[in-house]
Amino acid sequence: MSPSLSPTILIRASAEDDLTQVQAIYAHHVLHGTASFELEPPSVDDIRQRRAAVLERGLPYLVAECGGEIVGYAYATLYRPRPAYRHTCEDSIYVRNGRHGLGIGRKLLDALIDQCTAAGWRQMLAVIGDSNPASMALHARCGFHAAGTLRAVGFKHGKWRDTALMQRALGEGDRTPPQP
């Protein structure tokens, strides 16, 4: 398909009505991939509660829509609960099976970075299951750098899995102190 005939991908805030499709996207990744280290897919109600927790913190929970179909989603969470981490968030991005390589992940990650920067977050981390090369390349294109690898920290699909850590500064990063 030529670029001029490619369907438009709209990145927008998620809505309650999107969650059945979001759950289906995530369930596929849980059951067949290593992007998530969950072993059983959560229910739509579980996804609803997780989304509510993200939004309660003022963090973005976005979807990519194409022709009325949700083709991906992304959100940010607090990296860790201890107070000193309060300026650091972690991203999560999932693209519908069969829709990879179309720029959906890039559009979602760009929007997530923009919204987290505008909200005053200073660092964003990516915790990449099984050191997925496509996810690492996407994050590198969006300004992330390798921050380390945790070896054999997950066991899924009959094999020990590594987790790659990538990081990028947001806004002022560590150049200035944060607002109190």
C-alpha cells in the first residue's frame, strides 16, 4: 500500500468503550509473547481498574485508532512507589497482532513522551521483556539509551527471559531540581 493510501492512525486518550479491544490486544501478548511477564490475561474489569489507577495519578493512557478499530495502546505508570522515584515514569506499549511495522508504536510512544514531559515528569524508563529487538529499536529511535540488562529474571514459555532497561530524560531531566 502506498503511503498516500495508508489508513490514518489517530492517537487519543482511551475511553471505557475501548477496553474490550485493549484487553484483546494485551491478552494476545500475554499468551503468545514475552513483552509482558504475566502468564494469564487479565479480564476487562482488571484492565478497567488498571487504567483507572493510571488516570488517577494524572498519567496518560492512550489508544491508537484506525478505521474505528483500536490497533494499539500505551500508558505510563509510576516507575516505583517510593517517594524519591516520584519524577520517574515507565512506559508500556502494545500493538495489535498483525499491525506491527506500520508506525503505530512510534506514534504512541511519541505522544506518551510529549504528554509525560508536559506533565513535568523528568525520566521515562522502558522495561523491555526478553530484550525484544523491535521494542529496543523503537525506544532508541525515540531517544532512549540502554541502561542495563537484568538476566534471567522471568520464566515464560519454558525459558528464562531477560529484561532490558532503557531510559530517556524528559524536559529538564536531571539538569535542574524538580518543583517541590
